[in-house]
Amino acid sequence: DYTSGAGLYTSIKLDSQQNAHIAYYNADDQDLMYAASNGVAWTNVTVDSSNNVGLYASLALDSAGMAHISYYDASNHDLKYAAQTSPTTWSISKVDSSGDVGQFTSIALTTDGKPQISYYDVSRGDLKLAQWTGTSWNIILIDGAGDVGLFSSLVLDSQNRVYISYYDYSNHQLKYFSTPPSGWSYQIVDNSADVGRYSSLVLDSQGNPRISYYDNTNGNLKFAAWINSHWEIQTVDSLGDVG
């Protein structure tokens, strides 16, 4: 997409044929956009053009290759969700409108295709989770201890357990939430400086978390890995202000 304003808040996934799908925001038109490649050419569509929408877009693909996008409606301060119901049609819904909610979204799908969305509640300074039950959205407060929940990154494991990395603005630290078999768990991953912005989380083949994030104090890219029951922290790049 080379139109003016296109390309902010990108989120990319690969389908079963290894073709790329990208959700993104067009800042000039203030629209949520979606681009899909068939391996030869790109198809670009406007998903939602109702006011200023599409910021903090996060994309997931279901088993049929259909796109699911969580995003922020900046005009109405709501969390929204768009589901591709056919190659050319979308179903758009409002997930949470209780105040200024929906920034820093991250979406994942359960094994049966139900969306789960982590996001930041600006009004309350909370990390929240929206879970689609099949008939309605169940909204859960994950962390409300101070101003938390910015830069969230959500992953589900094969048992549909939830894992989220996020930034604690009050204490300037990287935090991690998980739902292991024993119940909810919160951890401070790194509090060595002002760290944890722009976090990105994955699980390895053994289900252990790996998190990349930004050290705002030193301008470094850092990496945290859960190994042998503790977090091992590495500085990946410290050449200038990076990350």
C-alpha cells in the first residue's frame, strides 16, 4: 500500500500457504485497513471507515484463513473488533465502551476460534482482557495495581491459557501475567530501569515465555527468557537508541 498515510500500527500473520496478511491504520483517511497477499499480488481493503478507527491494530487468522482484528476507535474511545466472514465481507462490533478503552490491543484465538483481546483501559489505568464466549464478550480486569497495561502482548497456549506481557507505567517495569493450572500469576520480569515498553511475547516449544522489550533509560533492546524457574535478562542491542 503506497497511499498517503498508510502503514501505521501494522500487525502481520502468515496463513497455511505462508502468504502474508497485514492489518494497519491509514492516518490520512483515519481508517482500519487490511492487506492480503496470494503470493503474487496484494489485495487491500478498507475494513472500517467510521470516524477515526484502526489504531493499535492486532491481527489473528483462524483455521480457515479468515482475519480477526482488534483495534481502537479514537473518535469514541472504544475497543472494536472486526471479523472477516467471507473474502469480501466483515462483521464489526464494539467490544468495550466503558470509558476510554482499547489502546495497545493484542488478539489471539482459542483452539475453537474464539477471540481473546488484551488492552489498556486509559480511564482507569488497567490491563483488561475481553473473551468472546460465543454469544457475548466477557470483560476481565487482569491488573489494576497502579497505571498498568500499556504495550500488551497476548499469547494463548494449546490449552487456551492466557499469557500477557505488558508495561507498568507507575513503576516503569516489565510485567508478565499467566494462567497456569494453579491459577492466575503475576510477575515482575525486569525493574532494573525504566523498562518494558513495546513488549512482544512468544512461547517456545516447551511453553516457556520469551519477551523482547525496550529499555527507555538506556535506549536498549532487551530480551527476557524464563529458564529454570527464573528470568534471564539480556541486552540485545545497545548501539545507540534502539529497540
